[in-house]
Amino acid sequence: MYLKRLHIQGFKSFADKTKIEFKKGITGIVGPNGSGKSNVSDAIRWVLGEQSIKTLRGNKMEDVIFSGTDKRKPLGYAEVTIVFDNKDGTIPIEYSEVSVTRRMFRSGESEYYINKNACRLKDIKELFMDTGVGKDGYSIIGQGRVDEILSTKSEDRRHIFEEAAGIVKYKTRKEESEKKLQKTEENLVRINDIVFELERQVNPLENQAVKARSYLEIAQRLKKLEVNFYIREIDRLKEELISIEKERKKTNNNIEENLNIKETIETKYFSIKNKIENINNSIEKLQEEKYSIQNNIEKKDNEFAICNEKEKFYLEERDRLNREKESFLKEKEKLLIEKEEMEKELDRKNIMLTELRDDYFKETKFLEEIIDEIKLKEKNIQEKKDSIIKIYNLISDKKNKINSLETFKQNIRSRLTELEKEIDILKNEKMEKTSLVDGLYIELESIKRSLNSCKNKKNEDLENKKEIENKYNILLKEIDGKRGLLQGKISNYNLLKNMEEDYEGYYKSVRNLLLASKKDPKLSTGIIGVVGELIKVDEKYEKAIEITLGSSIQNVLTNTEEDAKEAIQYLKNNKLGRVTFLPLTSIKGRKFSINIKEIEDEGAIGIASQLVKFDERYRNVFDYLLGRTLIVEDIDSAMKIARKYNHSIRIVTLAGELFNPGGSITGGSMSKSSTNILNRKTRIDELIKEIKDLKEELVLYERKKDKLDTSLNNLEKSIEEGDKKAQSLNIQIIKIENEITKLTQYNEKNDAYILKYNDEINKLKEEEKDINLQVNNLNLELINLNKDKDLIDETISKGMEKFQSEKDIKEEADRKVTDFKIEINSLEKSISFLKNGIENTGKNYENVLNNITNREKDYEKNLIKMEELKNIKGKIKKETDDLNLSLSSCSTKLDELKKEKEKSMESFILEERKLKEIEKNINVFEKEVNRLDINYTKYSVKIESNMSRLLEDYEMDYEEALNYKMDIIDMDKAQKEIKKLKNDIKNLGTVNLGAVEEYKKLKERLDFIQVQKKDLLSAKDGLKKVIKDIEKEMEQRFMKNFNVIKQNFNQVFRELFGGGKADVYLIDEGNSLSSGIEIMAQPPGKKLQSLSLLSGGEKSLTAVALLFAILKTKPTPFCILDEIDAALDEANISRYTNYLKSFSDKTQFIMITHRKGSMEMADVLYGITMEEEGISRMVSIKLSDKDSEKAS
């Protein structure tokens, strides 16, 4: 794998689309400061996922988008594509060529692509993870990366070692697993809370469910017995009603005769009434017509006003078009001038190019001539050198012997000096280390005092935490109590709400009809609701209103008789039973026959219809049901009033006793099913308020709990911080004790070295005496040979001076030829840029001419629209005049109809008087019928009462009850059993019938949650095992590769520095996965010391040595070196480049540099220029064959 291409567009100073081709080997990128060469490195960082704007040398991420210059507009996005050759499959996807693209818009939106397929930033990071490539890898090394290695924080150096060790993927997986583990533990806490709450609810519900099942068994037997009792009573009462019906029929015949007379009068009466209504309709139609004409006149006036506004708009548009035309004419002149100026500049640069090419050819010819001359002189000098080679060999042999002895002698002197200095250094170091040990002992005592202080603070915090936890537990119990109460209220509310929605407590037939109407929109349209739902009753009057309504409480209101008919048909078709309907269009209210004021002082409370609240639309219905019933305080008041009015009115007491017209009295105990229907809505509203109050109380408790939570958290943080501080202090103590041990051992080693060095000094002094004797003898032999040598050397020296002079001339000519090439290349690009500018200006000129033509066309269209508007205004004026004439005619007709209506009203009043006289006669007969009705009602009420009891208690009508009919011989025995069953139900107390289903649902949910809890615990154990396995694998891989890097670092360091030694080691060897990494270096002639104590150049070369050691351990496919050679001197540059060359067969290098030594090592050089201010451009030179080519 290697880096093949880089495409940049809109990134920083690379405004234009730029393509850079990379080959294997070493590529150099050079250019003056500020030309944008480091932007190439930034582009590669950015496309590989860099998110740190500080690393990218900006203030915000939008800074990477080209921001424009004085001549160029800013671009809307930046895009970089990097292309890799992946034939060796280094990148784990099945493509031989892999491209990665990153695009960012000014809106902040980013897009990422792998081989033109959209992806996430995470996908790109994972693609290059552990390859050394990527924003955190060691394939891009700039001054920031070097600074990271040189950082005083040893922890900062870990990233590059982790990438080289190939554990980044494992580290990422470990972090993801730790997040999942944390999430799982949080879910377990929530699950435990839910389990606790469900278990608290399940136990009481189980008891309630058992009680509910017992209740249902007793109620079923009671139902059979009571239903048969009601059937017998209803059959007896029906026979009584048949005899009353015969008497009522005779009286009704008399009423029929009088009604026939009334019908004749009514015919004439309604004829006149219809005529008046027709006149009224005609008047109403004319008034509507008049109103319509007035509206049309107003619309025409509005249309005329709109035409005036349009006329104003068209005039303004005409002015705008004239102004824009003038603006484009000015722009046209400006473009002509710009084009002429650019054409002049193009001519000037073409002339310059011709001159430069002439100079280039002349200088090339001169260079060839000077090369030939140099070759000739070089040959002459070589001939003279050959003639005296024998003399030089003799002199050289003697000198080499002397030099060898002198060098050996010098080495002895140097070694003696070095040993003496080393002894002094060792003695000084021993004094320093002894002083450091003393200081460390003082520091150790101080840290131990701080540690004791931490322990005391922790004990205080633990006591405070225990006190707050006690308060917290008490508060939790109070909150649980409130929550339990709230849960009970919510259960009751849900039960009542479900009963309301399911119409529990209603007759089976009524309930079936209402449930069906919810599903059938056609059926529900005509049904308004049930009587019991449409009234609100004070608790004081609930029992009285229940008795008054009886079974009518479950009557259904409809809009019309037709709606009732459709509902009855639906009940028949689906065999759902019988229901009583109250159509609003047919029900007439019944008024109380006695003035209520007359009986106010006798314990009367009021008419039943006046004691309830309802919508006024239903006034007739509730007057019909309640308007003829008097509500009184008690049974004594009821008896007095009944006797006073001869038992002719219906009376109900607050306790529920019923006094029927005719004298019958109903009383005793009663079921509460009907009352539940009346007070259900009230109880729901009360529960909503109680639930709200409890929730508000819980909020206050929760706030107290939160405060205690905060206090506990603060204390826990304080304890945790104290533990961390204590841990940190313990680590410091260990470090100091380790440092004292190291320093003591170091001093002991120094003492041994001093003894060794003194022995070596004595031996070297003896060798120095022998060497001095040999050198004196050799110097005598050289005196004669040097005389001959001097004569020949003088001749050669003169020839060499001339040769060197001509060689300098050749180098200057060579430099000029190169400069001419660069200038010609730059000028050709400038000429190309001018040609493009002239072409663009021509296009802009054409656009301006088109704009001028378009404005002239729009002006003509505007004139046509103005003429059309004038015609429309004339048409509107004519239509308005016609409408005013129609309005006058309509007013005249209205006056005539009003006069005709006055005449008809006189005849209508006369017929109305006759009708009232015949109605008076009918009234006398109706009173007689009313008397019979009272007697009929007395028995009907009893039948209805028994049927109501059937419906109220068992939700069935008479026909359905017959299905339960049994042959009961002894009714007294049956009544005793009924009484016993009722006592059994009473002894059961309050029964929650919903508990059976609620217990089942809650138990199922608890079982389901328990399974989830088990799964979470299993997942938790699995995650812990995964994390442990990952850590083990990470530690093995890291230590294996770290030890290899350690060995390679020492080897590379010695090769780069020409000696010395270097080491890397873990600060905390027991914790290899998080320990910081320390670097120690000992350049030749210096002692082993920390990286921070080295000089700037030594630091940089040490960092380079470490990077080469990592590359040697795990080579990366390519490596970008961004001016890391800046701090190296010339000697170190040579070592650096030679070492770089040795790696180039395995790793592709891209150097960003301005050092000559580094440039000479490159196979290809890219030059960054800024011919246009703020815009970076590239020129490439392949140094192997000197062919120049432009980078596209």
C-alpha cells in the first residue's frame, strides 16, 4: 500500500482544484514561508478525520474553507480526496484502489465518502485503525507531533506507542464495552426499582382477587332468587292495569269528538298563518337579494381599488426597468476597458517570455562550452599528478605513520582528560544526589503529614454521610407511603374511568347500544347520550333524584324520532334487548300542577328539575322526567304535603321514600348501582384533584430527597476526592522512596567508576612515553622528502586555482539555467491565467448585452398591461351602475309586501279566539283522563319499580328475566335465603371486582421484568469478561511491541548520534495500559539524562530517532514529515537524510522542508508558489531526469 494521489479543492489557500501525484520513494514539498506548503499536510490530516481545529492551525472548523482574497470570492465548501494503492490488501476492503473523501460546507455540515459511497467519520477512523495511518497515527509527523514526544507529560507520549503496538482497536472496543457495562448497570438499578414497586403492589392485589371471586359466586345465586321474586310481582300488577285501561278508553272518545270540531277551526287558522308565513318568506328573500346586491356593489368597488393599486405597481416597475438598463450599460463599458487592459498585459508577458527563452538558450550554450574547457584542464592536472605520484606515496607513508602515532597519542591525552573530567563529574553528581536525597526525605515527611490530614477529613465526611443517609431512608419511607396512596387513587380513578368508558352499571341493552354507537359513526350521529350522563347532581340530592328518575336514569336521548327509530331497528337486528328513547323533537316538558310557593313552609325543597344541572338544550327532557316531582326533607314532611293535596302529586324524600299519586308509598333499603352512575363523574373529578394534590406533595418530598441526594453526592465526591488525593499521595511516597533508592544506588555505582577510571589513567601515561620516542625518529626522515614535495605541490596548486575558477563559473551558469526554467514556467502559467480572464470577461460582456435586451422587452410588456388595466376599470364602472338600479327596484317591492302582511294579521287574530274556546272544552275532558291516568300510573310505577330493580340490580329486562324463571313453591324460604346471601355479601365488605384482572396483568408484568433482570445480569457478567479479555490481549501486544521499540530506539539513537545510548521505560511498570512513558538519552560525551535536559537540536534528533525506531518496529505504508528537520544542524541533517533513505524502500516519505540537505535527498520535488496573492499553486520537478512538468 502507498499514497497514490491527493485532490484538494477549496481547502485553506488551495482555492482551485489541485491534483498531486505521489510515487514510491521520497517526495519533497518546498516553498517560501506563507506559501501554503504545510496546508498539504493539514489536508491529509483533515481527510483522515482530524477534528481538532487547533491541530489544523485555525480558530473554528469553517477556517479550513477558502475564505477569499481581494480578487476572489470565498468558496462555499472545502473538499479533499486521498487515494491509496491497496493491491497488497493493507486496508481491509476488497478494492485495489481506495479513495477517502471529506467535504465540508459553510453551514457546518460535513460529508464523508469511501470509494464515493457515503459513510460516517467513525467508518474512516476504523478503516485505518492500527495501521499507523490516520489522524492519531505516526504516519503524519509535524512539529506538533514532535512536541508531543518531547512533552514533559509522559502520558502524552502513549498515543504513538499504542498505535505502533496495534492496540487502538482493542482500546476502542474496551471503551465501548465499558460504556455498555455502565448502561447495563443503570438499567439494573431502574429494573430493581420497578421490581420493588411491583412486588409491593402484587401482594395486596392477590388478596383482593380471592375476595372478588367469592363475591361473584354469592352474587350469582342471589341473582336467580331475586329475579324470580320480581317476575311474580310484575305479573300480578299487569292484571290490575287491564281494568283501568277500559275506563280510560271511554273518556278518550269524548275528547275525540271535540278534537274534530277543533280541527275544522285549525284548518282556517293555519291557512291564514301559512299565508302570513309566505309573505314573511317573500320579504326575507327580497331582503337577502337586497343584501346580495349591496355586497356585489362593495366587491366591484374593491376590484376598482385593486386596479388602481396595479396601475401604481406597473408605473413603479417601469421606473425600475429604466434604472436597471442604465446600470447594465455602465457595466458594459467597464467590461470593455477591463478586457483591453488584460490584452495589453498579455502582449507584454508574451514579449517577456520570448526574451527569457532567448536568454535561456544563450546560457545553455555557454554552459556546454565551459564544461568542455573544464574537462581539458582536468586532464592536464591529472598528468602532472601521475608524474610525482611516487614521491607523494613515500611522503604519505611516513606521514601516515607519524599521524597514526600522533592520533594514538592524542587519543590517550583525550582519554586522560575525559577520565579526569568524568571523575570530577562523578564526584559532583554524588554531592548533588546526596543533597537531593536529603531534600526528598524532607518532602516525604511533608507528604505523610498531608496523608494523615486526608484520612481525618475522610472520617469526618463518613460520619456526616451516615447521618444524612438516616434522614434519606426516613424520607424514602414517607415517599413510599405517599406513592402507595397515590397508586391506590390512580387505581380507583382508572377503575371508574374504565367503568365510565365501558358503561358499567347500565342495563345490558343500553350498554350494548352505547358501545356500538362508538364504533358506528352513522348510529352515533343521532344519539346524544344517557340521562345519567347528562345531569350533575349535588351529593345531598343524589338518592332523591335516583328514586325520581327510576329506570329513566338509563333512558337514551336522541336528536329526532327518526334517530330513535334507527336505534330501535339496530337493537332488533342485533338482538341486543330493549331501550327507552327520548327524542328532543317529540318530548314536551311537564310543569308542576301546584304553585311551589304555596308549600314552601311545609318542608318542601323544590321541583326535582330545578335541583339538577344540565344543558338548556335538554330542558324539555328533564322537565318531562323531573318536572312533576317534588323533593322534600323527610318522610313526615312528605306525608303532610301528600294529605294536603289529596295524594295527587308525586313526592320524593332526601332519604329515598316515594309517595305516588293515588296514595301508595315506596321505601326501605336500596342498591347503589344507580347512584354510582350519578356520582361517577363527580368522584372522577374528586380523584383527579386528590391525585394532583398527592403528586404536588410528592414533588415537595422529591425536592427534599434531591437536596439530600446533592448533599450525599457532595460528601461522596469529597470522600472520593480524598481517596484520590490519598492515593496520589501514596503514589508520591512510593515514587520518592523509589527515587531515594535509585539515587543511593547511583552514588554507589559512581564510587566504583572512580576507582576504575584512576587505574586506567596510570596505564595510559606509560603508553604516552613510548609513542613520543617513535615520533621523533620519523620526523627526521620526513625533512628530506618534504623539500622535493614542496616544489611539485607549488606547480599543482597553480593549476588547481585556474581549474577551480572555471568550475565556479560552470556552477553559476548551471544555476542561471535552472532559474530561467522556473521563470519561464511561472510566466507561461501567468499567460494562461490572463487568457482565461479575457475569455471570462467576453462571456460577462455577452451576459450584460442579454440583460439590456431583456429589460427593453419587459418595458414593452409593461405598456401592454397598462392598456389592459384601463379597459378592465371601464367594465367595472358599468357593472356597478347596473347593480345600483337593481337595488332601487328591490326596495320598492319590499314596501308593497309589508302592507299586504298587515291585512292578513287582522283575520288571523279572529280565528285564534275561536280556537281558544274549543280548547277550553277539551281541557275539562282531559282532567277526567288525568284522574284515570293517576290511578293507571300508580300500578305502572309499581311495575316500573320492579322492572327498574331488575335492571338496576341485574341489568336485564322482563323478557330476559323469564329465562331465569324457576318453580319456587315456598317463597318465604326463598326470601330467607335472599336475606342470608345479602348478609354474606355485606360481611365481605368493599370488593374490588377489577382486582382479578388487575392482579393477572400485574403478575405477568412482574414475571416479565424478572426475566429482563436475569438477562441484564447475564449481560453484565459477559461484558466484564469481554473487558478483562481485551485488557489481557492489549497488555500482551503492548509489552511485546514496546520492548521491540525499546531495543530499536537504542540502536537507531547510537547510529544517528554516532554513539551514546538511549532508553524508554514505563513510569508505572505494574500498570502498563495507562502508565506514562519516560525517555532517557545519553549523547556521546554526556551523562544519561531526561529528555527535558537536552539541547533543542539533541531533543529533535532524539525524537526523530524514536520515530525511526517505531517505523522499524511497525513500518507504515507512507509517512509525512512536516518540517521536523527545522531544528537540526547540517551535520545532523546528513545523518537524518541518510537514515531516511534507508527506510524509503519500505515506506513512502513525503517531506515538507526548506533545508537544502533534505531537498537533495528527494526523488521528486513539488514547489509551492503564490503567483496570485492568497492562492497556492504547485510545480513539480522529477530530479531523476530533470524533466519539468506542471501539477494539474
